[in-house]
Amino acid sequence: MKPFMNAIFDAVTLCLKVFEPIIELTAKTLLNSLRLAMPNHIELPGTPFSLSLSFPDVPKLLADITVFPVDGTIYLTEVGYNPKERQVSPTPYVDDSNNNNIQIFLNEYVLNTLF
């Protein structure tokens, strides 16, 4: 069974390598359209708060991961929030020691806005 599965894996890998430029362009186009379609913030219903959905960095499409950063700051809607006015440390975006498919990192500033 193992040689059969290896043959399937090799065939899939070969197909991915052949179509890699097309897949990469399609993924970049999709990420960009999602970025443009996403509002800068959403008001949290029934509360005086809003959640920033702005992008602190551009989405990255790397060979083995896709990084889609979102600000995530919670702020008082009446006060407003401009992410470009705040200087905060960069949020890490990859933990190579972690094999999970989805990794979420929160900047200390975002955590502080919760309280």
C-alpha cells in the first residue's frame, strides 16, 4: 500500500509543480480581491466598540505558507481609530516549530485594547 500512496503523492507533487505559476497567480489574485472587499472596520452590534480589519502588512504568498495579517484592534466607535497613527511592534507571522496549518498571532497592543 505504501508504494501506491507514494506514487499518488509523487503524481500530485508533479502536477503542483507544473501548475505552480498558475496556482500562485490565482492565489495572489484571490488574496488581493479579499483584501479589497474587506471593510476597514466593523461595528460590534449592541456595543460601543468596533473592530479594526485593516492590514498592518501586505498579505504574503510564500512557498509553504500564506500570511494574511489583520489588525484586530478593538476600539470605541465614537473615538475612532487610525492604525497608521499607532507605532506598535511587528506581529510575528510564522512559527516554524509548529506544524499546524493555521497559526494566529496577536500583538500585545491588540490584547491591551481588550481591557
